[in-house]
Amino acid sequence: MDYHNFFTSALERLQVERRYRVFADIERLAGRYPQAIWHSPEGARPITVWCSNDYLGMGQNRDVTRAMVEAAWRLGTGAGGTRNISGNSNPIVALEAELADLHGKEAALVFTSGYVSNQTGISTLAKLIPDCLILSDALNHNSMIEGVRQSGCDKAIFRHNDLDHLEELLQAAGDRPKLIVFESVYSMDGDISPIHAICDLAERYGAMTYIDEVHAVGMYGSRGAGIAEREGAMHRIDVIEGTLGKAFGVMGGYLTGTKAVMDAIRSFAPGFIFTTALPPAVAAAATASIRHLKESSTERQQQQHQVARTKAVLSGVGLPVLDTVTHIVPVMVGDAEACKAASDRLLNKHGIYIQPINYPTVPRGTERLRITPGPFHSNAHIDALAAALVEVWTALRLPLEPKVQAAE
């Protein structure tokens, strides 16, 4: 039996479909971000990063890095194992208190990543609810899909943000227990969910609600608690899930809700019980980042300003920018090979790093470059990006539509 061939054949199929992913060797530079160093095959080169989910640059914030370094010197590097055995460090306890306060909930529970918190949280919640039906938005993240699958419960998929379809499914479910799982910001198309309307339906039909705010926490709301805070809806949602690895600039995931729900997940979830805890230094850095963004709106305001300018400038030169109401700026390509070629040319010729987004992250035919402007992208960065993209689009014979030049 040629086991090796199974793997090489699978990789060859990815390459034929132009979906084989190549990771760039990048060294971020604290204090100079979004500038970075790309360790290319020909040697080190300076580049500008345009696709990071460190949306606000908090990964280089001095309060955050100082908190991490001081905690590591004081407490060591590792957590010592699972929290059930040796890893329930005081910085994690403090972090969970900070997260509960951020979302106006009784308690919080920290995981090693946002993926794990979704996968573990959804599956555990649903298993603990007898005869639970999970109603899941069609564009939910893979981590949520896996949580639904691993629950073993019945599921019903409602069309993306389609309230009429959701109501049909809720009506058909009758009196059985129901869990609605959805996101606030959908990170590929940059749209948002109608949170209040979904909560209205949940209350009308007796369903529990679970929202993923990973692409919104730190970014929206007066204290950075997300779209639900901005919309005044946090109190209406049973479980709010988020990440520490995007706008907060560190790593980890979390859930917030009532003490009973958080305790039940803590007590029954394999993805919590059997995995090593976050290191104390990581927890301390995350706490510092959350506290900073609760008080400071400067990063959010500057980022929103640069997002708006990026959208205007790119659209103004005729690039196919998908219109969004969030910080996500997708430039549509529509072909996997062309998308990879555009990404490669941007990096090799212009020193601009934007990873191609292909299937299965997005449907075939909707391949794109996903741009995430941050508060440290200058107007000069934006202008250079627009010029580089036009050169790439022209060289690859991708369609451009002449438009009125965007205002400065």
C-alpha cells in the first residue's frame, strides 16, 4: 500500500486547481507596522502588509507588549498544562473578568483560539440542550460549522441574513428547543447581520441566541465590544463569542454569558478540559489590550477613516471593490489562478502583501484580494496600493472600469 501517494495526490489536485497555498515568510516590525520584512527566496525585502487581522495594530501597542514581557519575567512562559490541573493562572482569571465586563455578561470563559471557542462552545451547548435544533446562517465560519457538526444535533441552515427563511424554520421547529448561531461581521463579504431582528425572532419562537463577534470586537461600539454593543443588543444575546487574536492583537478565543452557561461549558467541554491553557503572559497582554480599547476610540476612529479613504481611492481608479459597510475591503477577481497571480505580482514587483482568498474560504468564481486597512496605513500607503493594483490589473488583463477620481 503506497500511503505516501495518497498525500502527494491530494496536494497535486490542489495545485492543478490553483488552490495550493504558499505562506510568505514575514517578520513584522513593532513600531513600524504595517511595514514588515519578507524573507523571499532571493533574500530579505521590505514590504507593506495589507491583509492582517491585527486590525488596529494592537499587537505592537506598548502597553500590550509591556504587559506581556513583564508577566513572562514574573510568571514564566507557559501555563503549566490544562486549567483543570495546573493552568488556572491569575492573569486568566483577570482576563475573564475583563471580558465579562466588556460584554455586560455575568461570566466569561477563555480558550486557546476563536476557532476552538466556537467549535467547542456550540457543540457543548447544543449537546446539553435536549432535542436541540441548531439554526445556522449559511455563511457561518468553518469553526461554527464544525461546532454544529460535532454536536450531533439536528440542524437547519437559513439563507444568509434571510429573516423570512429563518422564521419559516423556527415555525416548522415547533416547541422543541432551538439555538440560533450567527455572526455579526461576515469577514469575506464585509456585511453585518440584523441582530435585533434575529433576537426578535428568537424571543417570539423561544430560541437561544449565539453570536460570533470575532471580526467586530475591539472595532465597534463605544468600548469596542462589537456590533452588538453598537446596536444596543448585547443584553438580548445569550452567548457572545469573540477572539483575542484580531483587533486585540494577541491570541485566544472566548465565550461570555450567564454564570450557569459558562460553568456548564467549563465542566463539560472536551475542547476546554483537555487542552493547555493560554500562557499567563498572553492573558496579561490581552487584558491590557482590552482595557486600552475600552477607554480609547482613537485607533477605531483612525482605522475607519483610512478604510473609507481606501475604498474611495480604489473605487475611483476603477478597481472592482465590493461595497461593504465594515472595515473589510474585498477586491474581486473571480478566478483562482488570476487571484494567485495578482497576489504574487503585488508582492514580487511592488512589495505589497495581500494573500489571495480562494475556495473553500469563498465560493468558486468569487476569488478575491481581501484588504484590511488599519490606523497605521498612511495616505501615501493607500495611494501606492491603488497604483500597484492598477498596474497588476493591467498586466494581467483584468477588467477595470474608469470612474471619477476619488477626493483626497
